[in-house]
Amino acid sequence: MKRVVLDASVVLKWYLPDENYGEKALSLLHQYVSGELDILGPTLLEYEVMNALLLAQKRGRIREEKVLLAVEGFIDLQITLKSVSSFYFKAIHYSRAYNRSAYDASYLAVADQEGLSIITADQGLYNAVKKDLKWMKWLGDV
């Protein structure tokens, strides 16, 4: 089974229909549900998803009742979430090397630690690391 790290920018496209590349993100979700793909992320993924959905609701992009359904659905997927506590030094390295937040660097650290590709729809993150990290993939190219 293929394994990959997805960041919140990809996962959120499952719940926000007005996002670009939504069909590509949903394809990854369908592969996960059908057992063709294993998805990993840092433990902060669930917090980022909840926070972004709440912000989307405040901005009128998603109805209030959909937020709870989306969060419940996300939790029910039981995506493998990894704590970076045992390899925090990698997150710190990536944060410093690419001038990225500890949040972004945590996804990079998980992908590095697990020897996996990471898929993102975060243009800033992708542009910052794409020259050096060949395992960073743009959702639009997947």
C-alpha cells in the first residue's frame, strides 16, 4: 500500500467545496477509504483542520452544522497521526532552513522521518522547499 503525508491544505479540500483542486484531494480521500493509500500527518493536523473549518464558517464558506459533521467525519477516518516529540529536531531544522512555521515544518519532519512524499496545496510551503526536497509534491501535479 502506498503511504503519503498530507498537510491540512489538502485535507481541508475534502470539506470546502469552493477550493481549487478539490477533485484531486477527494481522489486521495477515496484511495484512502478504499485501502489503496495510507495517509499520515503530524498530530497537529486535527487542530489545523478544526481551526480552519471554524474560520471558514465565520467567513460564510461553510454552514455551522457542517463544521461538526466535517470534524466528526475527519476523526472517524482514523488517519495515522504522528507526534513529532521523538524527532522534534527535524521540525526545528526545517523551520530554520526554510523560514517556515513550526506547523509547516512538522509535516516535513513526519515525511522525512517516515521516508514518504508529502502532498500540499500550500503554495508558500511548496515554493520554499521544492528545489531541495524532491519528495514535496504539489497537489495540482498529483
